[in-house]
Amino acid sequence: MISMTEDFCSLPLPQELVDAIAASQLPGLGDGPANPAIVDWISSNRLQDSLGKPHDRDAAACCDSGLWLLAGDLDRSHTISQDIHTADGSFWHGIMHRREHDFGNAKYWFRNVGTHPAFETLAEAAAPLMTAQTASLIADDRWDPYAMVDLCQQAVRGGGDLQSQCQQLAWLEWQVLFAANFRYAFMD
């Protein structure tokens, strides 16, 4: 069972989806792990069906991309995110390429993100998790997505504690970005 932030838990998500997320394995730094409960939920449901017409279709599509990423299906996540021409779409696209170990392409998509409102939220939420190895992730009270790409690349090559730390930080990143997109899509 993976832990969820208080902010993420405050979202009015369908209970079946919350249960599927809670039962999931912590997302890896690569392809997988497959989370069949999430695959089952998103294969038979859509947030739009559960919550009504979104206020922002791109943000709702970002939520779908994020759910497929959490489910461990990088291809489906990629298909969705590459068609979302917003900073949020580029953010999900960058995360997906980082997970498939295409680190240069991940940085390209993070350049397309520019300065994102989630960077401040991420820096604040990640601060308690910082270690000497991960301190480069926060610069000027902002999350540095390029440093995250570099750390994940190091972790993939070396494993160990850095891999575990990057997984925790990537999970936090997923929750912050998903929560922001969910609010834009269904709550604003």
C-alpha cells in the first residue's frame, strides 16, 4: 500500500479509484510496475463519466495520462500526453520519457513546461524528503525537473538508496501534478 499526501487525499475522487491507487505499488523509475487495479478501473471508467463534464478538457486529459502512467502503461500515457499542447501536457510527457529512460527527450519536454506553478508546491512538499544526494532538486524554492531527470538517471545506473529516494520523490511529483490537473478539470 502506498502513502498519499493529505492534499491528494482531499480530492473528491471516486472511492473505487482511491482504493485502486492505495493498493498500487510505488511507481518505478522505468517501465512498470503494472498496477492491474488501476488498469481495471480506467479501462471501464473515466473521470469525466464519474464526475461530469470537465471545466478544462486538457486538464482532464492530463489526469487520464497520469492514471495510465501510474497504471504502468507508458505507451497509453504517451499517446494522451503528446496530444496535449499545454505546460501540463508537456510535464506528463516529460515524466513519461524519464520513466522510459529517454533522459534527453525528458529534458526537452521539461523545457516546454517552462515555469510551472507546481514547482513551488513540489519544492515545499519535497523539502522534508531531501538528503545530501537529492538536495539539487530544489533551487530558489522551486523544484528543478532537470535535476530530477539527472538523479533518476543516476539512480537507474546505480540503484540503492538513491533509487528508493527518487521513487518516493517521483510519487510525490505525480500526486502534486495530478491534484493540480484534477482541480483545473473538475473543481475550478
